[in-house]
Amino acid sequence: MKVAVPVFPGSNCDADTYHALRHVMEWQAEYVWHRQSDLLRFDAVVIPGGFSYGDYLRAGAIARFSPVMEGVREFAASGRPVLGICNGFQILCEAGLLPGALRTNDRLRFQCRHVWLRVETVETPFSAAAEAGQLLRLPIAHGEGNYYVGDDEHKRLEAEGQIVFRYVDAGGRPTEAANPNGSVANIAGVANGERNVVGMMPHPERAVESLLGSADGRQVFASMLRWLERAREGALHGDA
Amino acid sequence: MQFVATIHVTLKSSVLDPQGTTVARSLRALGYDEVSRVRVGKYLELRLDAQSRDEAEQRLDEMCHRLLANPVIENYRFELAAAPVKEAGGQA
């Protein structure tokens, strides 16, 4: 497994992401500076969190025009896995690779704490190792994590199974109190129509070792391997 | 020709604006009970060169749609004016 970690000016979660992939999952990982646009030699791309371009204009608004994002677009079109974490999610939405937009938290405060997520679908490269309904304990750290999508598109996403993670309480219920930022329907992560591109606001790379308070983030990365194995098996047996 | 553009980027009415709500609350707390709604947007100023006003409008519209506003959550409107001329020779 060889994973690309694009780095923009202002990205600051790239080292944690690299650590999770290289030292915890023990895969190959490479930083890719935002000016490079060829990602086809990788098996997966994980766009890290941070404040690319200082969040100027809107979070991710400028990063989406970096050359590396052309590479991400091409990579996503090839059907291979792309994960955007926090600012990575914002960049993917601005680039139109994921539906919706991320806005300022409804409480207007930066939220920095652990939350419970419920896995809504296991049909993505970042949830394949989990079970539907499973709870994950992951940290969030964001000022603009309020996911917005219009009513019609929201209904479609729910019907198509494109909601990947939802904020819930410890009992697995998506209550208002469990929603840290005002996101529509407590949505914490979504997938594109082909389900190979996923964006999530919480940080799985900060929860890969129990010393950090939770190792549930490993499930997100382990899913990549599971998904790729399934894809290869499917190709071997001639499945579509 | 040079133009000066002023651009307003505002949230679509269907989108909640927590900043606006907070500002309205703050104004009322200061004694301005008459305020019922606040929406916070962005204002940008931009200078651009173009062969004609039509060209300037078209290019500016593209800029707004591609970068300056996020069409998922924002609307935009702009005004274009010919840039004031500073040369003593008086070209239009």
C-alpha cells in the first residue's frame, strides 16, 4: 500500500497523517508538495488537515486550484481511494469532488474535543473494516466544520447511502447535543457517488494509538486495505 | 481600459448564518431592540484591465463563480465602473 499525502502551504496535520500511515499501519507513504500533479503511482491519497492558504477567502477555496488537485481529480476518476480529513474535506468540497460545503461552526467557537461517530455505511474505502452502526471515538479540531447541503441533495445523499459518518452520543443517537458544529443531520463525513472519495471532519490520524486516548482511527485506515483486497478479489473473479 | 469592480458575496437565504445571529443579539444587547435580522457577507474591491465593459463583466462573472463565491452556499453581485484616470493628457 503506497499512499500520497499532499501538502499545501498551511497544511499542519501532514506529519501526523504520515506517521499513522508509515509507522502505525506500516505502509509506504510519501509527502507530495502541492505543485506536483502526478499521483497515478499511488494506491491511495489522504489529504491532511490544517489551514491551507490560511483559510483565506474560505477554507480550501484556494488550495483547490493547486496543481496537485488536478492529480487528485484524475486519481479519483480512476476509482482509487481518496480521503480528505478536516481541511482535506473542505478542499474536496470546494473542488466539487464531494457534495455540499463546510461552514463556520454554529456556536462560533473552535471545537477541540473527542466525539462519537456512528458508521453509516461500510461501502467505502474508509469504513469497509467497520460494521454499520459501529461507534468510533475520534477527536475533532475545527472552526468551520458545519456541513451544509441543500434539502433535495441531502435527501438524495441519504437515499444513496453517501453519508459515511454521523455525530452521535455515547448511545449512538444523533442528537442535537451530540452535534458539535450544527452540521445538517449531524453529518460528519460523506462520500461521492462512486463512493471512492470520502471527506470527514474528525481526525482518524490522531486516534491510531491508545496512548492518544483512542485507537479507533485505525479502523478508518484498515478499511483502505480491506477495500482494496475486496476490489482485487472482485477483479479476479470477474465481478463488475 | 481599466475598471474598478465592487463585489458583494452574500449567503443564500436558505443557509443559516450563526455570525449574523450573534451580531443581531449583540446589537440588541447594546440597546438596539429594533434590529430583527443580520446577515454577514463579504465585500471585495478589484481592479481589472479589459478591452470593453462587456469583456470585463464576463471575466468578472467567471471569477466570482469560480473563486470569489462558493455557489453551493453564496450569491454574488457586482458593479463595474471605469477606473478614474490620473494622467494630465485626459484619455477616456
